[in-house]
Amino acid sequence: MMDEYKLHKDIICIDLKAFYASVECAIRGLDPFSSALVVADRSRGDGALCLSVSPYLKNMGVPSRTRIFDLPKYPDKEIIYAKPRLKTYMNYSVKIIEIYLKYISDDDLYVYSIDEAFLDVTSYLKLYQMTAYELAKKITDDIRETLHIYSSAGIGSNMLLAKLAMDIDAKKTKEGIAEWRYPDVEKNLWPVTPLSKMWGIGSRMQEHLNQMGLYTIGDIAQSSRIRLKKMFGVLGEELWYHTHGIDMSLVQDKKQIRKSNKSVGQSQILFSDYYTPDIYTILYEMTDEVLRRLRLTRKMGKTIHLACGYDKKTGGGFSKQITLDQPTQAYKIVLDTILNIFNQCYDGTSPIRSCSISISQLSEYNMYQYSLFEDAEYLDKETDLLETVDSLKSKFGKNAINRGTSLEKGSTIVKRNQMVGGHNG
């Protein structure tokens, strides 16, 4: 029965190992496997977050995300601190994408994040007279030889299997490449425990699954799909299919969604735990910035999305979007929608460590049709005021004028306005 849902493609998932730290090592001519390098801004104090640690430190048991004060002391090796510089990492990422495009067309490449990508090589293997494994090795070797960046790769019959092969098995192999096909699922995936080792399962969901008596991926696969759907909704049903290696996603569809669903947004990783009411300051500031970008491009948006992630220990978070009746760029309408989502979804106790706000279904700015329940005069005055603020920021810099909340302890806007993408250039 499940055979009809099985894709039979050749997908390669490539992950750039400890990308930020590896770039810093490459620039310094250091071996990332023998250098204790940490990407962190020491000027923020010992509580500053380490954005990346070198493979050497990872092999010593240091987690990718930790605080400076949690770093172990090595008597024979001094830790090298590299201040984050996102522009540089983005430039390297672009160069790596150019390497991918030497082997496949843009239509068959899906860049999942700055350090991870999916390549559909199904139609290229005959051309190159190679197996998927051989092509994966050729591409990862090219990245290493050209840019001195190391990577690992997973190969699978669909995007999920390629990702799981990379996450779970690739790091154990000599070449850093692993291949999973459907017959490998029961042997390779089902014994996996704890459940959070599988992509898509956070510690919070793991806790709920454990309470249901499910401790290995195989336990989930052999449990009732209906029961999982009743407990977790569509996500539960999707999880059941994933434990059988079933995933209908196509690289080409993912690209099309990204192209067609243009949006304006902002996200940030927070450097300490946030709860209410302090998190509201962050939401106000991010809404300001997203709407400023909308106004500058003369756009309006209809779908408003908010996602918040909890700290690593808690795991999980929430993500929800609301589509309005008509496009808008009005601050009050957008902020009220974001706060509505937040108040509906936040559990009230978990520490928040990341936030993302975006507005999609964009259209050209035109006259907004006010409803009987909206104060048209107030909204028009608000728009005039914010356009004046935009003008001042454009002329004198982003920090020329900010909300009064920028003086509060939890605010991050002044520092972020001095940086690129939340980091130094």
C-alpha cells in the first residue's frame, strides 16, 4: 500500500561542517580538525552565545551552541575566538552554490539554509556516468579543494532519506557520505533513540511520544497512524510516514514555493532567555523593521507569520500564520495579528530563544478599504508618522529614532541596527 507513496529519485543532501567556524579556519589557514576555534563575540561578555565551534571542539564533546562560560579549558590548546561576520559567511555560501551549479541546473538545487542544500541529481547520473555516491564525493571534494571547507553528504531516494542519512550516518563514515534507500529504513532508522535524533522531533514532542510508550523510531513506525494523528494532528500522521521513509517533497516544488511566495521578514537568535512581558519588546521592534521594509518597497502583505523557538533544553516552539481579508501595511493591524498569534500559541513558561516574523502574499501598495470597525483617521495618521520616521532613518541612520522601548533592558534594536543580519559585517 505504501509503495504508491515512494519516490525513487537520487537526492544528495550536503551539509557544510561547522560552517562559520570552518570559514574562519579557512581564512586563517588553520586545520579545523586540530584547531580549537569558536565563533563568538567576546565583547558581549562570558554569557555570549557561541554561534559555531570547530570540528575539533565538536569531536571533544563541545556542543555547537553554547555560552562562552561553558567552554571547557584545555591546558595544551588555547581557544581562538573569531568575531562573527555574516557578510563573509554569506559570500562563502554563494561561492559554494556556484560549485553546485557546475554540476546541476538551478532548477534542481534547493538551498535549505546557509550551510545546507538538496541536489536532485536523478537526471545527471547518466550524463556523468557516475553513481550518486561518486557524484556526491566529487562535489564535496570540489568544495574542500576550492574553498578549504569540509562537508558531509547523505544520499537517498527522497529528500527525507537523504537528510536522515546525512544526519545519522554520514559522520560515522570515512568519506563523510552515507546512502539510504527504502530497504535500509528498518535497519538504520528504526533502532534510533532518543527520538530527538530524528529530524523533525524536538525534545518536547519526544517527551509526549515517550509518555505514549514510544522510545525508538521503530516504536513510532509500528504504532497506530490514526492514534498519532489524533494526538498531534497532521504532524503526527506525517511523522508516521516519515518513520517509514516516506516523503513526497520534490526539490523543484520547494523552489517553486520559495519563488512564488515572496515575503518580507526578519528573524533573530536571542542571547538570553525571554519570557513575557520582555518578549513583547522584541515583537514590537521586529514588527517595526518588517513594516519599514514593506513601506520602502511600496508593498502590502496579506499573510502574517510568527515563529518562536524555545531553548535547546526545552526544545520545540510554535509557528502559525494568519491570512487577513485584504493586504495591509498598517502597523496596528499587523502588530495586533502577531500578538494574537503569540498569545494563542505561547505556553507561558518556556524560555524563548529565537523569533521570526514575516509577511507574504505581497502586492503593490494601494488604497486600503477600512471596515466599519476600524478607525480610519487613526490609521492614516499612524501611516504618516511612520513614513516620517522612515525618512529620518534613511537620512540619519537606523538609530536616529527608535521607540521608547529601545531603552528597556530586553531591547536588542540599537545593537542590531549597527550590524549586518544580527552580526558584524
